[in-house]
Amino acid sequence: MLTWPDETMYEGIAAVAATDPDRRAVVFEGTTWTYDELLDETRTLARGLADLGVSEGDVVAVWLGNRPEWIVCQLAASALGAAMVAVNTRYRTHELEYMLADSGASVLVTEDELLDRDYHEMLATAVPEVAEQSPDEFDPDSVPSLEAVVSLEPSAELPALRAYDDVCEAGRARDRDELEPATDPDSPAAIFYTSGTTSDPKGCLQSSRSLLNHSAHVADHLGVTDEDVAVATLPFCGIWGYNTLFSVLATGATLVTQTHFDPGETIRLVDEHDATYLTGLGVMFERLLEHETFDPSRVGTIDKGVVGFISKGFDEDLFERIESTVGFPVVQPYGLSEANSQIFVGDPTDPAARRKRVGGPPIHPDIEAKIVDPESREELPAGEEGELAIRGYLLADGYLGKPDATAAAFDDSGWFYTGDLAEMDDDGYVYYRSRLDDALRVRGFLVAPREIQSAVEDHPDVRSCEVVGAPHPRHGEVAVAFVVPASDGLTAGDLEDALDSRVADYKVPEAFEFVDEFPTTEGPNGEKVQKTVLRERVADRFDA
């Protein structure tokens, strides 16, 4: 396995390309880019961005779907010593403006539309000057740091936009020797924003040393080699999709991508390219299995992958359907923007009982972990639940422009306190339980809401459930379950009776609220339930 302790993202992928320049790197919409072609386009764009003034320490924002240009932008930014900020493809106007301003981006690279979202229209709302000024006089008051906007498609209605092809053409016109790649592996290479469900999103500064090496370690843990072919389903703008993308390229394997996940297209691409590696959310695999074009023979080449059930909760039936129908051992990942994705991942050779839990062994020996008391931060013994802390090469260098938030989460000894409730077993496997903010302290016991949610969702008349804590005058805190019923007539009494023999009495929710849907916010990998909103709804429920 290649490792790059002292190389940037650009240098690392260039080293892979040098081993076999003509190997397929990326396949997109019927066009194949070899590793040599990918690096040549990267150098061309880097020179073009340099012509726009991008240099070491700058930030380039990328608002694109999963396409080769996204990868080229990241490698070109790295070659210039700049950081790439990954803009969520599902963002709207307010979120775009916030991220551009907060990151201090000097250049934005985008496209005209994706997922029925008009990016140009949203851009003109967030940065009105793109419709009012020429490229040379572009100086927006709305986002003062922004000096240029580059789009894959030009627009007469937005005269300030520079065409991506024109920027590349300017790069081709410059002397090839002008580009002297940056060499600092510890400078920021990418900025990933937290989802911001309880506060403004924070930009996590990730270095090449973290991103490049971790990607290679994930590939090694999962058994990915240069003979593999992966189909990308997760958005590159999220840390999990990013990590999956570069776990392929860092190994010299082939990535087949589509701008966004479409189950029928994923099935077709797996079938056409004999793909061997597939990663995605549980709901994605569910849509694959239920698609009208699905047939086990069309995905029979898949022999490795990672499935994340964390967004909707573990589904044992789906887990077993994937294993029996698609035919690879399912493992579940744990990760977060501050410390990379896929930090603790099940071992594919482990028994199913272990792989049905979120997490697993650390994917590399240099990753340290401990479980601590959330208040004292004293380390707890194996088997006890507490806050997960992580230390190692894979940590972000804090939050961009937020020293207080950085100091609260990262201590002077190099430990990052995740805010997640977890446990570690005697073998050093780490298993996620819930967000610590979501965890309940009922009658002195620490309770993971997901355990209660899972028990409620096992009722045949329940479609989904979310559990939050509410203040209680006698118990301090109690569980309240918000339930989306699957049929009419379901009562709180029905659920209390069903839970009575399944969970301890203090885990039975004090109240059940029946709702049509949950409040959500968009994250890189789909919607997240806004637990804060649910907690606010029941904050005064038991005052009497």
C-alpha cells in the first residue's frame, strides 16, 4: 500500500498516475479519463486558476455534481497550495452565501443546474453582482472575498461568469513549467462544513496528510486494489463521498461516476463496467433492490462495499437482503467531518452480529480512541458508554475562523471530543450509539435514543420514530417519542404495551406524539432530522 507522509493531494495522485499513466481513472457519461489525462487536465486548470490570482492559502469553492471536473478542481487547488471548499449540491441561496462568505472563497466553480435546482438563479440571488458586472470589474459587496465565478456553462444573463473552458484555455496558453506544485502536506487541502442542525455550520480544515493517507488506509482495510472498479453514489461534497472517491484514486482503481445517485443508472453502470466496489446509505441500497431494472445477476460482480444505516436507523431485514441478494459482506462506517469518514468500520470477515453495529475496529493502527465520562473526561473501562474521543493523523486542524469552538472540541494533548455517545469493547472495536446531545439521562441512566427508536419501529403499525429528551419535574429527564404511524388507529397504549416486555421501564417514553413527518435539514448525504426542533416542542410538556 502506498502512503504519502510528506505529499499533498496533488502529489499523491500524481505518484499513483506515474505507476501506470494509461490506466482508467474516471469514467463519466461514456467518456474515460486515464490517470495521465486526469493529471494533465489538473495542471491545465491549475495554471488557469493561477491566472485568476489563486495562490497558496486561498480558497476555491466547488459547487458541482459528481463529475470529473470536481476531482480536477480539488487536485488543481492542491497543486496551487489552496484549499477547496466542498459546497453541498443541495444547498439553497442562504446556505451558499453563508458558505462563500464564511470560507473567504476567492473563486467559485459551478454549473448551471443539478437535481432540478437552478444554480445560476440561486447564485444571482446570493451574489447579485454576477448579473450586473463584467468578469474584469467583478467586485461583489455581498461576498467581498469573491474575485471570480467560473461556470461549466456560460450565461448571457450572468455576464460576470467566466467559462470553465476559457479558464482551461488560458492555462494551456501558459508555459507548462510555470506551475511549481505546492509541497506542504499539512496546509489545508479541503474544507468540509458541518451540517449546522443546532448552530451555524462550521468549516473543518482538513490537510492532505489527513485526507490522502486516510483514503489509502480505508482502501486497504476494505481490500480495494488497483484491479477494482467502483461506482460512485455518494456526493463528493460530503466527507464520506470524498473519502470513498479518493480511496479509489489513491489505490489506482477505476471510478465510474454519475452526477447524482439514480438507482436505475447505478444498476446499469455496475452491470456495464463489472463494478466490484459499491458504497452508500441503506436507503440507497433499498432503492436499488426495489428498482424495476434490478436483477441479482446485474450486480453480481460487487464483492465489497460499505452501507450506512445511521440516517434512518439500522434495518436488519435490509441488511440481510443486501447480503443475500447483492452478495457482499455488509460493514457499517463511523465518521464525521472533523476526523474523516470511515474511521471505525466493520471487518468484512467478522460475523454478521458484529457487522450489524455501527462502527468496528479503527481502520489503521495510528488511530487512537477512548471513551470518557462526558463531564469529567476521565477515561471509562471497556463496555461502558460515554463520549468518544479520537486522536491521530486524521483530525481536522480545527474550525475555520472559530477559535472558541476549536478550543472546546480539541484539547492540548491532541484529542478531539466528538460529542458522540459510544462504547468500546475488549477488542478495541468502537460502536456508535447516538449524538451525546441526543442521549438521555433518565433516573441516573445514560440512554441512547436509537435503542428506543428501534424498539418502537419494530411495531408493525409504525413507519418511523424519533426520540428526544424532555425536562421532567420528578425524573429530571424523560423520553418522548415522535411517531409516524403506518396505519390509522395506532395509540400510545399500543406502543406502551409492546415496549413493556422489550426495554427497561425507564426507557419507555413518557409520551408519544403522532406526526405526519419530522422537521429536517439537508446534509451532504441527504436529510437529517432536526432534533432541536423536536426538543423545543416538548420543552414545557411536563411543567405541570
